[in-house]
Amino acid sequence: MKQRFISSVQIMLQLALTTVGLTGQSYPGKPQIVRCRSQEKETFSCWWKPGSDGGLPNNYTLFYRKDSEEKIYECPDYLTSGPNSCYFDKNHTNPWTTYIITVTATNEIGSNSSDPQHVDVTSIVQPDAPVNLSLETNTSANLSYLWAKWSPPSLADASSNSHVYRYELRLKPEEKEEWETVSVGMQTHYEVSSLKAGVKYVVQVRCMLDLGEWSEWSSERSIQISKEQLPPEKPVIIKCRSPEKETFTCWWKPASDGGLLTKHTLFYSKEGEEKVYECPDYKTAGPNSCYFDKKHTSFWTIYNITVRATNEMGSNVSDPHYVDVTYIVQPDPPVNITLELKKSIKRKPYLVLTWSPPPLADVRSGWLTLEYELQLKPEEGEEWETIFVGQQTHCKMFSLNPGKRYIVQIHCKPDHHGLWSEWSPEMYIEIPTDFRVKDMVVWIIVGVLSSLICLIMSWIMIMKGYRMMAFILPPVPGPKIKGIDTHLLEAGKSEELLSALGCHGFPPTSDCEELLIEYLEVEDSEDQQLMPRHDTPSKNTKIMLKETDSDSGRGSCDSPSFLPVKCRESRSLPSVDVRAKEKKGGKASWDTRCTASEQKTLPCESIKTCTWLAAQLPSNQAAMFAYHSTVEAFKITLNTTNVNNSPVLVGNEENRQSLYPIAETVYDVVEKVREMEYAKTDQTTVQVRQNEHSNKSPFLNPKLMDYVEVHKVRQDEKPTVLLKHKENSGKTKKCTVPGTSKEYTKVSTVVDHHILVLLPDQRSQNTPESQEPVAETSRNPQQSQAEKNTSYSTTTPSDSRRDASGSDYMDPSSFMPSFK
Amino acid sequence: CHTSGMLTPNGKEYAQKIPREELTHVILKLLQAWKEPLSHFNQYIEHHQELPDDSLSKAKQISNMVRELKTGVEKIWNSTAQRSDTSVVFCSSIFKVCCMCSTGLSISNEANMMSDSDFIHCFRRDSNKVQSYLKILKCRIMPENSC
């Protein structure tokens, strides 16, 4: 049961709480009585402050009871005193009783009451502030008085106006903080005398009844006490100016007035006259100014100008100002400033600045002559550069940098005494950059080309470092001694070498040939050695020949080793086999070639300069004149104009037995340094020049038709091969006979200036050969091809003997192609 | 100033209205009026030597200039006017005054009375007058570029 009750109570509480929680509404908060006041002891009002309203509209009710009674009354008047108030009128007010007042706030949920307030009417008396406060000042005889007037506060109940208030007044200067309070008594006006002139005062009034408190202070009133009235101070004439030398204006500064109206007048007189005039025009030029028009302006006379300030107390005159209009001319700034860009002859642009004089100035009649001055600075610059231009109205400016911005200003002045005008408005100048595309393109091209050239140069340097060094600093050639046979050297038979040389004990030298070679003997013999012969008597050569003959593998079918042997010495290729008679200059070239060749460590194959024409023909060989396809590289063509018989490069196919002379081609000396392509098939070529000159004829031994002389005709480092004709082609076709007879091969033609086509044996000639015309035709590969088969050539480049350095001869047999 | 008594056009309108001969004559009169006082002044400062040297040289320079100017204007005057004698009956068309103007003889006494500052002041003014008149004259005779 109890539990049930408790539980039900709890439930109800919970319900209530939830209700509150759900709706947010509750009974109102407690109101509070703020104050109660009585204005005149006959009525009073009370005001309260509501509490929280609990979310619902509240009703407020005021209940009161007198302390001597128990009855509770409700407020008679809620309206008169405003919201949340209660007004007790005369009937309800008893000054001698204490009221106990309570305010109750009620809403739907509940109600709440304030604490009771004990109110004693007599103690809450406070009248309203006085109203209608007005102030006046009066200044007489240098004394200023302040006259204040007001009215008593108005009452709600107009009937009882007979209350007697006591008043109090306070005042202070506006800027100050402290009030000066004066007790006025019961009158509603007051006069204050101790006032300072020129000060603004603020005044307030309040009142009180015999009981209670003072009212609030009334609203403020302020008043300005006028200053002491004095005559005005002296005005000052500031300046006089004439803008065009026809009129002028004068300005003055007004005198400070003491609050009174001050009037200014201007008087002037001219030099030499006594009469004083007043300013003709006060308005045109603005306040505090006087404008003299044309009629009133005279030149070359001095004006005496004064200004007088007048007010009620008196007047004051400024100091006289003497002015001669001629000297006070200050024109307006120039106008119509224009810029024009012009191109001078040198295509550097310059600027022409033109302007016109100010419109008022009469320059045309010459009455006023102006001088101009420019002021220029770059936009970011600090200082102005002034340029005096004179009387001209244009200026050419050459010193401006393209692409930069400049500011320019102009002002002017009369040429005689006068003043500079104001600066004209700023003018901005910017010269466009003359970006000539042409120039840039040129520079770009130059840059690119130079960089390319540098790259190429460096590349060349890298690649051909050696050669360049050799070119620039040729190595010191080793000594070449005539008669040294590289074979001998190789063989190590130094004795023989030396003996060949004829000097014993001479150390073997390098193989570079420095001897002049007259001609090459092409042997038609077995050994088939090309033996160069020297001009210089060299009997040794013969000996050598023989010796070498014996030594060398004669051009037999079975001397394959010759070539290799010869090949071994890859140095000094050209000169070795080919001794050419060189001219003076030629020698150097030989050497050069020698050295160049020396530098090369070429495998035999790569020797270009080896050119062989080998006539091969062992009998057992078929188609002896088989030549390697590489033949083409090994062609010597001779420009044989002298050859009368149709030379033919033919192999003797028929006669197998016969040994055909193998024309041994001459090595080309090192070609030009440029040709460094060893990879190519040997393109050794020999320049063969037909010795057409008669002086060369001695070389052309008719007997030795087949001799091929390598003769150097020109300085162009091309060894030439002279054809030695041999009448009787006494060619023995002995293959294996190492006869001493030499076989010579006729050179048929020179093809392409560097290919020597050798004649095969005439007797055995029956095969036609194409005879290329003299040289000029390009190498006819076809022909050569055709002839290749029939031509003699060395087989393998490797076989070709390049260097044969230093040796006197070449063994034709060495050139024998490997027909096998 | 000793030249204050001269009738000279006092403004632009006057200067433009009077005929060329009159203007030339006025200029000439002014220049002539200053011939004597300048020479006196030169003598004065030479004797007293109170001024610095450059002022002295400047004064001499000015005197020369005035003399030359006078000569030039005389030429103009002689070319425009038919009379070559210096004594002229000169009637101002503006002021309607005729006067017998001789060349500054009567003025010289006054000139001696002037103080230095007055002298300089008067000279400055008169030279300005002459300059202005000459410019107007120039623009009338040769209205070219600068006018």
C-alpha cells in the first residue's frame, strides 16, 4: 500500500517532471519589487521586475495591505505608471501608514509571489526634475551674466499644484568636470555672474520638497558666453598675382574676430596719385580676395594696397602692400603637351615633346614672352632632371632608354622678372624597345654555328689526335739510308745490309726511304722484283739486286711467301718500293709519306698504297691472270700517250707457260693523309704520270719498254710511274726460272689518274683490251672488271706489300696473286 | 623717376593701339632719356668704387647695351619716320597730346638728383618698358614664328 502510494507519487512526480521536460514550461519565477516612489506625498507608484516567466504568459497582480490592517487589497491602477507598475492615487495613499506590498506572478501551471515590501510613503518622496530650463546671456559693460529660468516638474494630478519646491542649480564650463552648485531657493530663475567670457557653460537644475529626496538633475542646457568685444586684429595681405600680365588678384588673410561679424575692405592707390580706390571686385577670385580687371590694371606703376577689417567694436588696417604688376606675373602651366616618336637617321628613336603656352597668355602679340623648363625623371627615380628649354615650344629628347618609363613635366615663366608657373600634370613616356628580329636572328645563327664548329673541332681533335699532332709536329724522321733492304733487316743480316750500303758497322736504320727514286724497274723475271734504281750511282744496287734476287722469292708460282714477307714490313710503305725521283719539294713529301706510313701500323691488308700489278702466270695456273677481286684496288693505270702499241692489260691466258711479267705496281706512297680508311679495300693507287717530257726520256729506254718508272713529277706527293717501254719484250715465260732477266710490264694506261693499267706481254697479246682513253675517264669499273680477270693484280691486300720500305725493289712475285 | 613724366602706353591695349611710329618714338625717347644718367652713373661708381668689380663691369656692360640699343632703335626710327632730326613734334594719338620733345636734355638735371636705389629702380622699370615695347614692335613688324 504504502509502496503503492509511494510508487504512485513517484509516478506523478515523474510525470510532472517529464511534462516539464517535454514542454519546458513551469510555474513562473519570483517577481521582485524594484522601487516605490511618491512624487508629491499624495500618490505613489511601485514598480516591480518580473522573474522568469516559465515559458507561458504571466499575470501579475499586486496585493498590498496596510500594516495596521489585515485586509489585502489589490492594486487600483496598473496603467498610469507604466508596465509592471502600480499607481496609488490620492484615495489609496495614506502617508502615515506603511504598506506591505506583494506582487504575484501567475501562469497556467502555477504562481509565484515576491517578497513583501514595506513601503512608507513619506520616505519615498522624490519629485521629478524641473523642466523647461532656459538660459540667456547678457553682456554689459564687459561683464557677462547668465540668466537661467525653469519650471517645476509636472504632476500627474494637475490639481495639486501648490507644492513648494526648493531648487538647486549647478553649472560648469563645458570642458571641465567639476560642477558648481548653487542653491536657488524657491524661485524658478537665477542669475549667474561670475562667468568667463568666451566659455561655453552647461547648466542643470533640480528640486526637492520639504520631505524626501532631491529630484534628479534636469537635462543639460549649455550656453556660450561671448568674448570680450574687441575690434578686430590686423588682416594680412598674402599675395598678389597676375596670370597673364593683364589683370591681377590680391588675397589676404582675415583677422581673427571675437565672435563678431568682421567685414574686410580693400583700398588701393597708385603711385603718383593721391586718390584711394576701393577694390572693384571682391567675388570673382573667391573669398578674401580682390580682382583687378584690365581697366583697373596699370603697368609700371606701383600700387599701394591695404585691407581694413571692421567689426562692431572697431576696425583695423593691414600693412600696406606695394606691388608693381609687371613683376608679379605668374602664368598658368603650359597645355597641350604632346609626344611624338621619331626615328633618326641612325634608326635610334628619339622623342619630340611639344606643348603650347597657357591659353590666357598673349604670346602672339609679344606682350608676354614665356620661357619653358622641363623636368624629367625615370619612373622609379628619385631626382628630377631639369632642362631649360627657352622660348621654344618643343624639345627633342635623345637620351631616353627604350623600354623605360619616364615622367616629364613642364612649367613656364615670363622672360623678364616673374614667377615660375605650376608644373603641368605629369606626362608618362615610354619608348618601345626596338627589338629588331634581324639582329637577334643573326646572333642566334652565329652562336649556333660557332658552337657547331667548336664541337666539330673538338671531335676532330679527339678522333685524329694523333694525326693532328703528326701534322702539326711531325715526328722526326728516322734516317733512311740508301740501299737498305728491309728484308735484310728482317732477316737480321745486318752485315749484308751494311755491306750493301758500303759502310760497315753502320747501324741499321729505319726503313723509311729518303732516297730519291728515279724509276722503278719492273722485272719480268722470276723474281719479279721491282727494283728501283737510283740516280745516284749505286752499284750496290745491282749487287743488291742480285742479292735480293736471290733472296726474294721470285715471282714464281710457289712463292707465296713473298707477299707476306714483303708485307711484314708495313712501315714506310710507299717509298720502299718506289723510288721516285723527286723534285726538291717532293722529297719532303716523300718523307712525309714515309713518316706517315711509318706511323701507321697497318696490317698489310689495309695498305692502300700498295698497288700491284702482278702478272701472274705460272703455267700450271689456269688463267693466270687471275686476280683477286680486290684487284680494283690494285690497279695502276698509266697515262700512256707514249705507248704506241695498243696496250692491253691482258693476261696471257694462252700461254700458260710463260711468265708474264708482272708489272709491279708501285706503291703509292701514302696517300694524302686524309685517306685513312684502311677498311676499304686497298685503294692503293699510284699516280702514274707519263713522262712526256723529253728530259724524262732517258728513262724511257726503248729497250726497257716495260719498265715502269715511278716518277714524281709533281709536288703533289703522288708518286708517278713512268713507263719504260721495252722494245723487245723479251719476256721469258719462265715460271720458275729465277732468271736474271727481268720482266717488265708495259703499262698500258693510266686510268683515273691513279690506276695504272699495265700492259701484258705484247706478243702474247691477242686479247683485246679496252684501252681506256687517257686518264680522264673515270675508272671504268666495268672495264677494269673485265680486265680484272685478265689483269694482273695482287690477290690479297694482305699480300700486297706495302711498305717495302727502304728496299730497292719489289719482288713482283710477291704480288703474285694467289692464283691457286 | 625722371622718366615718369613721359607719356607711355600703360597697358597692352594701349601699346597695341598706337601706331608703330609712335611706339618706336617712345622707345627711342626712353633710351635717349637714359643715356646721360647712365654715363653719370658710370662716372659715379668709378670714382667711388664701392661696388664690387663685377657690378662695375656689369654696369658698364649695361650702358653699352643701352647705347647700342638706342642706335638700333634710331635706325628703325629713321627708316620708318621721315624725319631724321631729333627734335620732333610728337603727337600722341592716344593721349591727344602734342609735345615738343627734345632728346632728354631737360631730364638730365633730374637724373642727378636721384639716389642710387631710385636710379636702379627707375632703370629697371624703364628697361622693362623698353623691352615690352620692343617685343610688341617686333611682332608687329615681323610677325613670324615666335609671335
